[in-house]
Amino acid sequence: MPSFDYAAPTSLAEAVKLMGSSGTVRAFAGGTDLIDQLKTNRRNADLVIDLKRIPELQKLEMGSDGLHIGAARSCSDVHHDATVNRLYGGLADATGLVGSVQIQNRAAVGGNVCNAAPSGDTTPNLLTHEAVAVITGPSGTRKIELADFFVGPGQTVLQSGEILQELILPKPPESSASAYLRFIPRNEMDIAVAGVSSFIHVDPATKTVRKARIALASVAPTPVRARGAESVLEGKVITEALIASAGDAAVESATPITDVRGSAEYRRELVRVLTRRTLSICLERIGISL
Amino acid sequence: MDLTVNGERHNLQVDRERSLLSVLRNELELTGTKYGCGEGNCGACTVLIDGEPSQSCITSASAAAGREVTTIEGLERDGELHPVQQAFAEHSAFQCGYCTPGFIISTVGLLSRKPDPTDAEIRSGLNGNICRCGAYTRIIRAVKSAAAGAEGNAK
């Protein structure tokens, strides 16, 4: 492995200062992506900054504006958290699917987001919950919609010296639920051929969809919202036929490539099927039967 | 850096970016933890960090500083094998044995979270460990037996 300097700051201010060091500086939470990328020369660094010891980045608590997830908080902690399981079911799904048990113990949700792989498992669900990214840098703190965070494969809007501090997920309303499913040929340590997260808020009396959010992984250069499928659902009474139409509409938002993991055509078909299945799981979680 | 391994504190002068695996094997001569793939896929290098199974090949030694690291060498007590080690031996849950320390450590981590796991929970709890000899059937038998033993002891 190429040699690099290593720092493990214990405060956010110290981390921001270190991020301004000369040369190529890279921050990590668990390092499960970055260390491997450094070993295989897919990324380089003069200074690597371990963010795991910064208390602000370890938050996992419900505030008045929603659930705060510190960017370095491990996937395992999020996966086992009672509030996450009750209110953000799709995030519990996704954090339990990343890599393996060992990877989940080290890897962080925020790190998964910053790695910006189109196949990142946690991102689609964060998008369906309309997560806000809190970014801290040399000129202070800014908040952006997570949907605007991704630029391309491995690329984000983070500017030099900036750190993703935390994600804020607004508290979902009653009678809503989310779910995440991915397809891979084996069950662990693999990368999604395609992944879909759905969030749906349904009026329990009339079964009318008040709000729908669908996001896709591994079928575009960045994680994407399937806005067409969302508008197919919203304002309508939920039925099997409507779920099927939403699945068809979601395919329109996918612009997949053909690679070793699957053909573009196969990925489009997966989006159709996974969209239907995640919507059905959401309804089950809400307690609505069709 | 200060590294606590199997309850013993070591003050080490090593490059801070060295992998925990390399420091365990080469500085502390704890060679029970194995190098497999070197990229966090196979689980042969699994150790417990604060009780959680983690891959020491992609964890820097610095990241483990100040935390409790447990390796396969730290499981026995007063010359007695840990119940999970005992169960793996009794069920011959290995052929070549290279993956075994990692599997045993992951099993200890799994049973601390889920003392009485189902077959499915065992499979998902050990999903970060690969056995190239394919001893999985016996491994699952050993885990169940270790869990039953621990429960028997508790009663």
C-alpha cells in the first residue's frame, strides 16, 4: 500500500483544519471503501483523516427537525436502532445489507453517501426520506438536499476542505413506511445489480396515496429519484394495478449501463419488479391490505 | 500508540497507517489472525474491536488504539478453550483451518448479540466469513451447539 500520513482528530474544528492541509487529503469514517481503494491504487492520498472519534459525527438522535445521523455512525448502530426500525424501515433494511456484518460494524452511513457509488445501498432510502446533508468546511456550515449531493460516480458536491457532518431525516408522518430491496446474485459482499427504495404515505381510511418517494441505485451515474413513478401514485387510491403502473413508470427514470453485473435491459426489468415489491412491503408495514 | 489486545496494553512505535492485522501479526506475534484477501471480503482477519467483529486488514492500527481488541488468542481462559472454540473442535468445523479463527471470532460476536440464533441468523451473522473448503454445514452445527451449551450453562 502506498504510504500516507494519518490523523484521527477528536473535534470537528480540528478535522476541518486538517482537511485544509496541503496535498491530497481524504477523510473516512470506517475506511472499508477508502482503505481498499488506496491499497489498489484506485484513489490516492497524502493525508488520510479518520473521522470516527469526533463526537458530533457519532450522533444518532431524534430532534425537532427529524432524525440526526452523524456521518461517522456505523451501519450496525443504525441497523439496530429502535427509532430507525420503527420510523425508517427502509434504512434498517439497507444498513443490514451493506457488505457483511464486519463491514457494517466499521462502515458508516455517511461514508456510504460520500463514497458516492451509484450502487450505494443506503442512499436510495435516504433520498426517499428527503434527507438533508449538513456540510461543514472552512467557511462554516451549509445544508443541502441530499438529492443535490451527487455529481457522478464517486463524485459529490463536497468542496476541498469540506466534511459531511450529518444527515437529517425529517420525521415521517403516521401511516407511512419505507422499504429497500436490491438484487445481487449472492446475498452478501456483492454490489447491487439494481436497488430500489420506496416511501409511501397512505390515508388509512380512503387508501389514497398522499405522498410517494421512489429512488433507484445502480441504474444511473448517481442515485436517482423516480419522479415519474411518484406522480403516478400520488393522489390515487392504491391498488395492485396502480403499483404495477408505478413499477412501469420507474423504469423510465433508469438509464442503466450494461456491465459485468448485468445488462441494461435486465436492470430495467429489475427496477420494475423491485419498485412493485418495495411498495407492497411499505403497505404491509403500514398495515394496509389491498 | 497504545493498543490494548486481549486485555494487555502495548505501547508501540509503528507507522500510524499500518493495518491492525499487520501490527497484530508482525509486532505482537499474534499469528492466529490470518491474512486472506486483504480487502475486507473473506473474513479470515476478523477480530473483535469493542466486542464487534471487524476486519483487521482494512482497519488501521490507529483506529483500534484506545479500544479493546480481542483476537483468537484471547478467547481461552486459564488453559480452557472458549466454548465456541470447543464446539468448533468437537464438530470438526473445518478442513484446512485457515478461516477458522475468523469464523470463531465472528461467532463470538454473533452470540453476544443473539445468544440463541436460528439457522438463518447464523448464516447472516457469519456472512462476512468465507470457508473455501466448504465446511459450512459443520460450522453451523458448531455454532448451534455452542449456543445451546451457553444456554444450558445459564440455566
